[in-house]
Amino acid sequence: MRILGINAVFHDPAAALVVDGRIVAAAEEERFSRRKHGKSPVPFSAWEQPEQAAAWCLRAAGLAPSDLDAVAYSYDPGLVDHDLPGVDGNWEHLRTTFALRAPQFLRTALPGLDPEVVQFVPHHVAHAASAGLAAPFGDCAVLTADGRGESTSALAGEYVDGQLRVHAQQSLPHSLGLMYEELTEHLGFRRSSDEYKVMALASYAKPTFLPDLTELVRSTGDGHFEVDPVDWHRWAPRRAPDAELDEVHAQLAASVQARLEEVLLDLARWLRGRTDQDCLALAGGVALNCVANTRLAAAGPFREVWVQPAAGDAGTALGAALHVAAGSGATISPMTGADLGREWSDAELEQLLRAADVRYDRPADIADVAAEALARDRTVGWFQGRSEFGPRALGHRSLLAHPGHAANAERLNDIKGREQFRPVAPMTLAERAGELFSRGPLPSPHMLFVHDVAPSWQDRIPAVVHVDGTARPQTVDREREPLLARLLDRFHERTGLPTLVNTSFNTAGRPMVDSPVDALECFGSSPIDLLVLGPFAVRRHGGAR
């Protein structure tokens, strides 16, 4: 059965293709349109479909729209309660109307598609499926939380034999995700976009206002929670986007982060008591909070916690398709990695390099060349294989640097044009990670947990150690990522360090590079020293053609 999943209603429009229970392709529209998050998260944009991502998914499998057995749309407009607090009473009808007409919009976007094959999948069911059905451990508990779906903001349940059993759903207006979004906006960042900045900022202060927030944000002991309206001005003034951040802003961020973690722990403990499962799968935008994920893994009741790498709304395209596939009786193959996007052959890359008229060469061992540059404290744009699905660069569209020089954190933030309080992450060989990192689960291939950095390593890899002594590592498995492993080996031979700085290959306000043209444009407009495109090297100064 050939099923195309679509996320389009709120933000991060995306498409995913599942064929006979196997994930074939998945991509976010932003990687094609080059518009961060694909579109604005407002009702006026709910008509926009991930046209380019969907068309590419079909091309990747050699399918035409008419070949599809189903299109799974990750929102069910029939579940919207327009009178519910927390739903936009002025404009929600517009979002609902656009969602109802999605089959017609998709027929226009994908000529030949039969609109009758479009199925609506509840938003949080799609989140749950993206984690619970894709997880590596079969039957499991599942917890989702984000800003909102149709009329809910969270789901707690379990998967048994591929079928979802819902134990609790949280109705609006109560929402952990909306609370965090509101704080993000109050702190001068972009809501539904920059919540990760608030998480990073939280590490710079103590949760001074936690007692107050505990009164306003409460778990109810039955798989639900309550969030009272919050007057953020009570603790900190609203910050203009370009204004300085004060200590009180960091204290507020730390307080909300701490309360979020506590409520999630309460939900996880309640869910563990309702199921026989000892593994937990997470999805929803809140599941991209890697600090909270580690708290759940370290202090929660589950033996193992797994987070779907595209846990935000983009991942609901995948979840909707998996949900329909499971409902049809298909056996779902677990998600083996996030590299589900576009790729180019060596011949195609060289053709593009020639067309761009840049100087390049093809060394015998590109990993060795890159390792030499990194050991000499050069920055490297690394472009290999299929692009990542989700917000994390995992060694396919990465910007790499030497972790042994503390100044490289500031240097990379300057290159990317982003705030200096933002951390960069380590990429580490899986077999060495236990020496460097603790508390978070290992291996950690998707960079979705924070770990404590061993004291003996903090001075050796200062560029990747956050202000609180933690890091967000990506572990590299030799069998799955042999080229990355060789790069790390060659760097280790030269420096004695088994890790590299890894951050996304982009600049502020732009999506991660996806195509080789994107990579060349980013390289040409920022002071990156070496660009690696497949087996080819493009140097900032000189080089052989």
C-alpha cells in the first residue's frame, strides 16, 4: 500500500511516503522553498500544501499521484470545537475551511491525484504514530505534547500490536506547548520557531520563579494538567527582539523550563502506572526539548526513552502515513535514521560544480582531507548523502569545527549570525561516547538528549560544553555512518580527540542547506574554510580543478 503523509495546517509543512509499511522518503517544504519553517503559523496560511516536498517524495519512489492508495492528512477538521477556549474564535473557521478543502488543494498541487483517497488523521494521533510506530522497540507507551492540535494539546497512550490505545488527551486551553510559545514571544523571540533558544537561555540562571509557576501550571494526577493564564510581566519585562537579555529573562526561562520538566515527569509516571510498557516514545514539539527529554530518561519510570527525530509538526506527515498503513494491516518497519531526504550522485555533484565554475578537486580520501583541515582549526561545510528529516544536522548537512578551542563556539555563532548564548554540539564515535558523556541515554544518534560532560573532558573539548557543563551529543555508529566514522578516526589520529563540533549547515533565519546549490550559496556568503560535497573539496583559497 502506497501512502503519502501530509502536514500542512499549522507550520513546518512536510510530506512523507510509506510503502508497504516501510518509510521511503520524508522532507520538509522549507528545504525546497528556502523559507524557514515553510510558512507562518497563522490560519491564513492553512491552505498552503507542501507541494514540492510531496512531489519529490513521489519522484523518489518512481510514483505518480494516481498511484497512491491513500493520502493521510495530519489534521481532522471535524474534531475542532470552535467554542473551546484556546481556539482562535475570530479566525479558526478559516483554518477549518482550508483543512476541509485540503483534498482539492492537494489535487491541484499533485495533478492526477484522486481527492477521494485523502484521509484526515487527528493531529495528536499522527504525532503518536510518528513515534510509537516508528520506534525501535515495538510495543511501547507514547506521550505527545505540543501547542495544539484540533482541540487538544497532548496525548498519553500506548501501542499494542501496532494499534493505539489512548489513555488520556488534554483539551484546550491547557497547553504546555502554548505556554512555552508565549514565553518565547515575551522574551523577544519568534514563537513556533525559536523555543529552542529559550531552552538554551534557561541554562544561564536559576529557576527563581518556580514556586509561582507551580501554582499556575499543575498536573492533576489523572494524565491531564492545567495551565492558568500567565502574566509574564509579573516577573520580567517584555523584551524587544534586538534588545539585550537581562538576568531576569534567563531566570524566567529557567523557571518555565523547570516546571515543564516536572509536569512531563508527572505525566510519564501516571502513564507508566496505566500500562505494562517499560519503553516510552515521544513526539510533538515539546519533545524537541532535549533538556526535558533527558530529565524524563534519567528520572522517569521508563527503562528506555526514544524521541522521533522530526518530533515537531513536520513529523506528523510521517505519523499520519504510518497510522493509515497500520490501520490497513501493514507491518510497520522501524525508523532506522533521519536521512530520508534528497541526495545527489557524484556525477551530478561534479556537473553542478562545473556549472558553478568554482575550483574543486577530488582527493583520494575526502575524510582525511577534511580531518586535516579541522585539525588545523578550519571550519568545514559537510554535505553527504540524503538530507536529514527534522531540525537536527546529523552529519549529512553539517558545519564542523575543532572542539578543542573554546573560541570556536563564538566563531560558529558569528558565521551563522546567531546569538552567542546558543551552544554547538559534539559529534562523537559511539564506542567512545561513554567516556565523555553521562546521564543521557547512549547511543544518542539523533541529538535529542543532553548529557553531562565528564570533568576530565570539559577542558579538552570546551567548544561543545554548555555553560551548565552539559552537551547535546550525536553518536556515530560505524556500520551505519562509515564515512563519518572515518572522518572522526582521522581527526582523532591527529588530535587525540574522538569528537567534532557539529552544528547545522545554514545561517540564521535560513533552513539547513538541502541541495548542493544551497551549500555553494552558503559557502560563498559565509567564512567557511572548506566545503565538502560528496567526494569533492572546494577550498576558500586556491585548489586544483
